[in-house]
Amino acid sequence: MEATLPTTRDDCLAADASDPLRRFRKEFALPEGVIYLDGNSLGPRPRSSSATATRVLEQEWGTGLIRSWNTAGWFELPGRLGDKLAALLGAGPGEVVVTDTTSLNLFKSLAAALRIQREAAPERKVIVTERDNFPTDIYMAEGMVDFLDQGYSVRLIDEGLPLEAALGGDVAAVALSHVNYRTGAMWDMAATTSAVHRAGALAVWDLAHAAGAVPVDLRGAGADFAVGCTYKYLNGGPGSPAFIWVNARHQDRFWQPLSGWWGHARPFAMEDSYEPVTGIGRFLCGTQPMLSMALVECGLDVSLAADMGAVREKSLRLTDLFISLVEARGAGHGLELVTPREHARRGSHVSYAHPEGYAIMQALIARGVIGDYREPHVLRFGITPLYLGCTDVWDAVDALFDILDNRLWDAPEFRERLQVT
Amino acid sequence: MEATLPTTRDDCLAADASDPLRRFRKEFALPEGVIYLDGNSLGPRPRSSSATATRVLEQEWGTGLIRSWNTAGWFELPGRLGDKLAALLGAGPGEVVVTDTTSLNLFKSLAAALRIQREAAPERKVIVTERDNFPTDIYMAEGMVDFLDQGYSVRLIDEGLPLEAALGGDVAAVALSHVNYRTGAMWDMAATTSAVHRAGALAVWDLAHAAGAVPVDLRGAGADFAVGCTYKYLNGGPGSPAFIWVNARHQDRFWQPLSGWWGHARPFAMEDSYEPVTGIGRFLCGTQPMLSMALVECGLDVSLAADMGAVREKSLRLTDLFISLVEARGAGHGLELVTPREHARRGSHVSYAHPEGYAIMQALIARGVIGDYREPHVLRFGITPLYLGCTDVWDAVDALFDILDNRLWDAPEFRERLQVT
């Protein structure tokens, strides 16, 4: 694929003109003068979200009032959106719900995994995850084992060490991010799940940086649990509710501890004891934020209209282009690629370490090239094929090197640390 | 107060004309032809919510994109809204956050209470709550003790039995709803908290049907934890995020198990181990749904502009009026008042049991008098002084008796059971 990459800006314009995904860009309300390379943190606004928000606010809430729980389908929305999302995850209907946050859904998954092991193999009391995983995944596991206080523990594996070395007979569950939030490195889900299963553990996948970005085949991989986020590559809106998938073979095997009334078999019978509903619904807990949830559908519908194979192909082409353009101009600038070059191991963002990464990113953002910065030293560029093209990548790299060549980052306003999410 | 109640519809019109809270009605977008008596389930839409939604969608999400986490104050919103809400709860700044759901916040509170007792009095392993409590409160407690699997249990007290009888030396925490969702009965928070403390337990209050409806003084009562909902009397929108209050004396004593990155001392340092931030922030978990959360402020600002003493006075006057009008016409209709007559024991809704309660409520809703139905047999009428007046109560009771006198409820379309939230 390297051979066919554009080598001039005109090449980029020509490539974009014949891009079969080009038509999706108009679905997003991107501001003028911005090249948005942070869709892996917060996807941009689908244009259809305005009409949806007005409908939910004025018709459903304003006029429908309490009746909308039935008439507008609010109560069914977590499952209806989950069924739509399933198509992007290699999952089936009735296997996914959109609800709560990724952190909470990870808690439910890990709790369920420990519960299964408590009966099957009570000596298995270790949750394995990566030191380089998105921190909340580690924190939720820590909170759980600390609260249980029964000899459970969290084992962190370090980058570059083989997972297998951590998979002893004491391991109950392995929680991994399919695509690493910082480096963009991707696990082989099928092979890794098999290794986890061979070791007698259960595999929990965090798809936050994978869903909508790379092809995912949860059923094909035989995974046990998966959670993820709708506000990154799925463009659901700031903090929109997360999702959870549970392999059908596990769904009815336990009762997850965040057992709120939305997961009850008969939530409106107001019974005085919990009885979980059959199926994925038992992973629901409390009443969901309907306006934020309704907007998830806008982004989801755009992703579902695109061919995921074409999205993946374009993503790799654009990340290849980014890497090759930096390589062509980057000697001596101190940029170190931290994203794998191998396609099979790369998600949909490109990251570089640089000692002045923070200031460089601020200088880029100030001129409308919006990526983000992650400790330590990492410049992160999200490549989202639904609304980016080769020319965007070209112009972004051009801006980056203007800033590097002329040390434009070395200014007080760019070096001052603000909180950056 | 009974003596001064209106006895004709003209009296009602006159009383409404001189009502000092009358000006708040225009703040809400209530549909024509509807008398809305279900604000205790889902508050109506504040008119300002349209502009707020447009701002969050178009400016903050659309144009600000990822930058809005800082520039639009998204990251601080749970605490900023919590500080505003504190004024309605008898709490101080830094004691409340708006986040997650009531169910989840109850889980955090109970987990924290058990954790405190684990160190102070490890023999205390019982969570006491009411059989008639809102079911999710029971279910969350059940999920927790089941998951802990260390001899913890839930003890349900029955209506009419004295709480003290359940408060043995084995009780760790008592979780009560300040106002009961079904009956509208209200606990004396100060006296009950004292009794709980005398018994060596911690008091966790669910304010779902109290916040914004009745004066609440958490600090004055010396309560330990409180949780509640923003979409009922606070008019935050369907499923808007809930809140949690923790008495300052407890905030830093433990680490609650839903320990997501938003509760970390340095969330953006991406550290590989959890260290809770000092204060109420450690009760945050994952990324919040910003659109639904931003709308909470619209309803909150209306409540904060009203005098809670005047709200309470009008609420009691309207519920008194409802009760007296039903009493004047209700003989032989089978309506049984289940809400306490004593003001000090009454929240802000009125409930009646009737064997045909479901069909009667459907008939009422069909003619625009929207209350709701709760199993078993209960017709529930929420009385919300910010947008209801004496005339609304008069007309609602009038419609109720037209339906009862003429058995209009006895029609197939009203008897067919739909799911009603």
C-alpha cells in the first residue's frame, strides 16, 4: 500500500476526489478552518443531532412528558441502540445494551467474570490487565478487589512482555483494551482470547478506541465480555452512554452486583426482591439520560451506512500517509513513532513521543489542527475516515513541521499547562 | 390551614391570582390542555432548556469540540451543579456532585458505609431498608451483599413497624427514602437519623421524591449520606444525572469501589494506580453525559429562584385541597387515601388506593389529567407548586369524579395493561 500513497498535495486532492467515503463528511458539522484529529477522544457532531435533540426536547419531553417512556420508546432505547451497534461489533441482537459509562460496564463485566470463576474455579482470584491500559480500567479493577477484600488482586503486565507469562492458574479474568488509547497498538482479539481461554481465564475487552474504528468480531473471537464508548469513533456526543456486550453463553449465569430496577424481570411490578431479567437486560441498572442517549443514534446511523471494510482500508491508508509524510520530513525533530507500523497491530490513530509534546500540541490546536496530548510526551492524532481525507493529513503534517521547523511551540502560551482531556 | 381552603372554582381562581409563586409557571413549556400531576416522576421542560441544548450542541460540541472539556467547563460541571443543588439540601459547597444514577450513587453510599463499619464495628453486617422503599434501593443493596458474600445481608422493615425494632447491634447502615415514592409519607429526617446513630448505624437518605419538593436539611439532621434524582421535582429532563451528598466528616475516610478516573486525584496524569481525590470528587466514576447534565441547570435555576418555604406552604395547601375535595365528593367511590394527613409526615404528592386504580388513571390521562399509577392499586398525583395552582387541583378532582360517577374508566382501552413508568 505504501507505493500508492500520495506524495504531493495535488495527489491528495485527487485521491480525496475519488474517495468512496467522501460523501460522509457532509453528515458532520465540522467548524470551518479546523482539521479535527481528535475524533478518538470526542467525535464531532452529526448534523442530524439538531433535529433529534429538538424532537426529544420539544415533542418527547415537552409535550409527551411522562407518556414518552412508552410512546417514544425511551424504555426500550438501550436495547434498540444495542441491537444497532451489534452490527459493528460482530455481535447479534439481544447481546448489547447502551447504558451507563465504560467504567461502570467494566465493573459489571469483571464482577460477572469473578462470579463465574467463584463457582467454576474459586482459586482464581487475579484480574490481569496492562499497566499501559486506559487508567480507569485499572482503577475499576482495583476498586473491586479492594472492596471484595477476599484475597482478590490486580496484576499489571508491562508493555512488551508476553501476556502468557502473566496467565497462571490464579487468573480469573483478563481485561485488555483492543486498541491502546495512547499508542494505538491493537491486540489480535481472536488469538489473545484463545490464549486467555487456554489459561482458564475469561477475556474482557474494552473497545473504547476500537468500536467504529476497526472491524470487531466478538462472536468470531469467542470473547466473553466487551465494553466501550459511543462518544469517540461512534460520534454519540460528549459523554454519551457507553455499551456492554456479554457473550450469550454467559448472560444468564449470574447476577451482576449493580442490580438496579432496569435489570429486573418485572421492573414495574415494584417487587421487594431482585430477580434479573433473562438476557443482556440484566446488565442495565438505573434510569438513563435520554437526551444524551437519543443522540447516540445519529452517529451510529452514519457508521452503519458506511462499509466497515472501506473504513478500515482508508484508515490504514491515512495513517500510513501520516507516518510516511512525517518520516519524509522528520529527521532531527525528535519525533518518535509509538504506533505500530504493522497494519494488523495498528488501530486508527497515530502517536508520536516528543519531549515538548505538550507545547507542540497546543501550538497545533491554536492553528486549528486539533489532536491531543497524553502523558507522558505523546502527541496523538486520531484518523477518522468518515470525515478526514488525504489533504487533511497533508495539511496537518505541514502545520506540524512549520511549528517544529520554526520552534513556534516555544512560547509561554503553549507551555503553560492546562488540563487537557 | 383547612379553614382557608377554596370551596368553589372561583375561590380557586382568586387564590391563584394572588399566588406569589404564580410567576414560575411561565418558566415551563407545559402543553395546552394538560394538567400535569406527574412532576414527581418526570418534571416538565423548563423553557430555557431549548437555548441550553442549542448552546451545548452547536457551540460546545459542534464548534468547541474536544476543547469544551476545558473551555465550556464540562469537566467541572458535576461539582458546579452540585454546589448549586447543595442550597436546596441544607448542604455546603464541595459536598454534592451531580453524576451517574440514583441507583449507582446508593451503591457508592452503601459501600462507603459498609467500609467505615468494617473498620469501626466489623460485626455490623446488615443493611436495613423498607420493604415499601423504591425497589431499586432494595435491589442495589441485595446486589452488594450478594457480591460481597461475607455474611452481609439486607433486612426489610415493614410499614407500620417501628424502625427501632430493626436496629440491632448487627446493623451497619439504614437506607430510607425521605419521601416514599408510592404513599408520599415522609420520615422525620433529624429524629430518624438520631435514632439510627444511637443504634450505632449510619444513615443513608434517598431524596428522589424530596429534593426540590420539601425543605431538606442534611447537615442539620447530621445525616451520613444522601442520594437523589434531578428529573423529578428538579425538572432536569428525562433520566438526567442523579446526585450524591456525603457528610464532610466521612468524605475522606474510604475509597468507594466504583473508583473510575473522574474520582482520581490526578485524572490526566494517567497513573497506573488509583488515588482518590480529596473530597466529594472521589464519588465520581466515569465520563458523564454532558448534554443531559447541562440541562439539569435549567430546572435547578428555577427552583433556586423560588423560596423553598413558600413552595412547601403551597404544596401543603394544594395537597390539603386535593384531599378535602376528594373527601367532599368521594363517599362510596372506593378511593382510600394512603398519604398521611399530618403535614409533618406528608411529602408533595397525594395517593389513593382503588381496586380499579389502573383503569381510572388511564381514563384521566386520556382527558389530559396526567398522574400515574403504581402497583398495587395506587393512583398517584404529584403536586408541584412551581407550575400548579388551586384551579388545576379543582379541575383534576372534577375530572376524577366525572370518571368515577359515570364509570368512564370501565372501557377496554383503559383496562388494557400497558407498561407505565
